[in-house]
Amino acid sequence: MQFTGPVRRDDIGAARAAARLACANALRAVEATLDGGEAIASILTMTVYVVAETGFTEHSKVADFASEFLREELEDRGLCSRCAIGVANLPGGAMVEIQIVASVA
């Protein structure tokens, strides 16, 4: 696990890196399920789970980093609805975890 522990108010850079990595992992997991000739038509929804220190209120900013990554990778196909959720902890002590739902063409 590369990024663990809570997001700190004074270190949003770590949250950016963690969100981008988690989003890349989620995207690669979707791509791994595609059959030959299939492609991602669009990302439908993204849920961003964030473990943060008490008082952190910028969960949506962490989700912005993941949205930014999807747009870089998929252009307009990466534009989706999303939800950012603050949680007490995640498996393996992860800082950020991302779930995406994609349509396939």
C-alpha cells in the first residue's frame, strides 16, 4: 500500500497522488474485464472514499483529483457523476479508495 493513513489538511499533495493512483487502479480493473473488441464507452459514476483527519472538509477536492485523472485518460468519456464520502478507515489502511461504474461498447 503506497498511501496510507488519513488525509491531512496540510498535505493535500499526498491526497492528490493517492486519488490518482486509486483511480488508475480502478480504471485498470475495469479494463481487465473487457473482452476482445470491447472498449469503455463512458464512466457512469465514481464513488471516492476518503479517510481524513478530524476537521478535514475537502473530500470533494480529493474527488476532483480523481475526476481530473479520468478526463486525462478518457477525455469526455471520463466525465461522470460522482460522490465523495468520508470514512473512518479503509482496507489495508488505504487513504483513498475508488469505485467506478462504466458502460461498455
